[in-house]
Amino acid sequence: MTDTASQTLLGSLPTAFETGPAWLRSLRARAADAVRAQGLPTKRTEAWRFTPVRSVVEAERPRAEGDAPSLASRLPDGVTVRSLREVLASEPGLLEGRLDLAGVPEHFAALNTALFSDGLWIDVPARTVVDQPMEIVHATGLRGVGYPRVLVTAGEGAELTLIETYSGQVAGQLTNSVVEVDIAGNAKVTHVRVHEDAGLHVGRVDVRQAADSRYRSTVVTLGGALLRFDVRCLLEGKGAECQLDGAYFADRNDHVDHHTLVEHRAPHCRSDQTYRGIAAGQATAVFDGIVIVHRDAQKTEAHQENRNLLLSDSATVHTKPHLEIDADDVVCSHGATVGALDEDQLFYLRTRGVPEDLANAMLTYAFVESIIDRVAHEPTRARLQEALLARIPHADEIREVT
């Protein structure tokens, strides 16, 4: 398919894959077969029932070819960042078994596996501690569909903070992204992902964790015509831990959909999920979180919380945190709320002379800022706080008191 040709997403799949090593051709063929067999999601697809993508699937778009995303940071000794395209051309064996951490993907992730042309591989060797965050910016003004892909491998005892930002200003643009994170024993990865995309975005992160590894994710979504984001953590080694935090603000006709899946496959693992969101205007926000505890995963501790603030009668929130437990020695909890601003907190501010509209704005900001405040990197935290303030009335007054 050329850069200027327009096809539907399913129509863009080739009948055969003729370039690259045999294992990659096989992987692409399996992914393409999965897409053809499953189709792309419809309203009848359970996990997509609140996020209609028919217009995305059936529209014809050119493929937006581009280079690998830019890395806005200096590399410490030992850490390598390479183009997937270049590695596949020169040393393809290094990537065998590393581009399918979660097995054969489905739907849009399978489409990415079949069609991605380049991406980044970030490799942090064993016992290497990266002191400063590594920042990736995914930005394009091209109209069409792009397939960005990132692979992160963290060796035994390694430590890394990765900050990804997805931004785009083209209304008809579709970004279909896949990120894979492979974390060895005792390694720690902190992953901040920011969505400031005016177009259409479908994204997925797959994480595989070995014994005593740590993964911390903070996802900040500041609107989007249509955004669907999945993060999946496989706790495969004893003592692994993951923390999934999320904050989202949906206004006007935005549609934001966050899905999480944490699989406890080994004993003595822990997972915590805290997502908070605001829905205003005629926006729709969706949260669907699943924790699966397998039979051998005794001594599991898993907690989920999703809280939503509804600011208009025409906004909609769908929330569904749930547990699937096949072990008996566990501590698990889940909960969800959808409501308006707290009347007691409003009353407290009003009695201290704060005008009603400013009090409303202050509480709205504080509701999701508590998640943003967990971002340890101060410049990124400050940038996100400013981006959130830009969407809330009385920003100048709030700055004076925070």
C-alpha cells in the first residue's frame, strides 16, 4: 500500500508477508489471520460495547508513514535505543520472542503487529539505574493511520522511568499504538503516559513481570475525539508488584475508554489500581478493570478503585471494576463511584468566603490532580497540572491557592 492510497483498516492487510526474518513473517501472518477471523470490534463485542468504532473501521484512510518517535533525553552508559526497522534488518534474532509478550494479540493490537513498519527498542542492561527519565514524543500532523510501536526491556535489577506523550492536531488522524514492557527480576519501571490527542487513538500496553519486579503506570488523558486505551500486566514471578494510576478529563463530545487487566499468575504478588475521571459537556467516559487471580497465585493482594465526577446531565460514565478469583488465600477489593461534587466540601469552602463557582472549580481540579501529583518527575507533573488547569475555569485563582 502506498502513502497516498486510501483503504479501510481490514482492506490494508496484505495477503502474504514477504520481507523480514521467518519468525517475523510468521508473527505478522498469525496476527493478520486473527484480525480476519475476529474482525475488528463492533457494538456486539463485549469489551467494546460502550465505544463504537464502526466509523473508524469502515472509513478509508491513507497510511501515515513516518520515522520512529523521537527520544528527548540523553542516554546513560549502557542503555541503547534502536530503531526496530534497523534491528530487524541487521540483527533480527535479537527481537525474536520479544514482539509478542502477550501471545497472539487481537483486534487493533493485531493490526499493529501485522502492519507496523518501525518503532523504538529501549534496552536497559542488568543493574543499570537510569537516573533521569527517558521521554518519547509521538506527534504527527499527517492525516491517515499510523502504527507506532515501542519495546522496553529492563534487565535484572535495572531501573527506568519512561514518559510517553501522544499529541496530534489532525481531527481525522488515527493512531494505533502498541507498547511492550518486559521487566526482569528485581527491576523497576515507572511509566507515565500522556494523551493529548485531538484525533482518534487506540492504544495498548502489555507488561510482563518477573519475580520481585515493580511496574508503576500513570496514565493522564486530557480529552480526545475517541480514545481507547488498554494496559495489561502479567505478574509471572513471585513477589511482583504493579501500580496502575489514571486520571482523565472528558469534555464536549470527547469519548475516553480505559481498560485494565492484571493477571496474578504467581504467589505473593500485589496490584493496586486507582483511576479517577471527570465527565462534562456531552462527553462519555468508560472504565473497565479486571483482576484475574489464578489458582497457584496464593497470598495475592489486589485492589481496584474507580471514582468519577459527573459535571453535566448530558455526560455519561460507564464503570465496571471486577475480580475473577480462583485462589482462596487472597486479599482483594474493588469499588466504583459516579457522582457530583461533595456538598460538605462545597459548604466548607463557602463558609470561608470562597465564591460558589470558584469552589466548584477548585474541587474539580483537586479531584484528578491527586493522581497527577503522583508523577515523581517535577517538570512533567507541572506540565500536566497546567494542562489540566487550562480545561477548568478560574485557573489563575486556583494557581494562587495551590
